[in-house]
Amino acid sequence: MSRIGRRLNRPVEVWRATLAPDGGGGTSEVWARTSRPRGRRSQPTARERQAAHQAQARLDFTWYFSPRADVRRGDELREPGGAVHKVFATFEPSVDGTYLRADCTTDQPLTT
């Protein structure tokens, strides 16, 4: 087990886009769930919490996973509550095998 295994307390679905034939000679983008790892989402900063009260605010989140988790740049992390986080970078810390970090962005939906 990784050093952070016991801290990974949130299940999240990893969705990945692939190209599939569209039946007319072209391709279309199709999203499919690839895995459901447990992770840990960082808490938003005070500035991000303030931005969350604005319509369609963009928030940044950091997710931490086991070093063997299959999470890549371009994936979407979908939480059970409906939040969708777009992964724009992944990397490991200076000590290999400690954890996998995924930097994500999310658009706050409009509320009526």
C-alpha cells in the first residue's frame, strides 16, 4: 500500500475520451468510464470559496491518488455528487511511488 493509502477517502470515476467511428466515414469523441479509484481532493482556498459564489466561476482542485492509479491529462474526474473536474496535468512527487497528483479545473454551474 502506498504511504497515503489510508488518506484516500473519496471515490471518484475516471472518464476518458476516445475516438470512435460515427458510421459515416468519420469519427466522434466518446467518453467512457475507465476506473473508479479512491482519491483525496484538496480543500479550496478562501479565494476559491469566494469565487464559488459567483456564476460560472472556474475553480482549481488538486486530487491525490495511489501512484498506480490510471489518471491522465485530458481525463475527467466525476464525483458521485455530480461535480466534474477536468485533469490538465498529472505528476509524481520527487520521491517515486509516493502518490500521483492530478491538477484539475472545474466550472461552477449556474444556479437559478
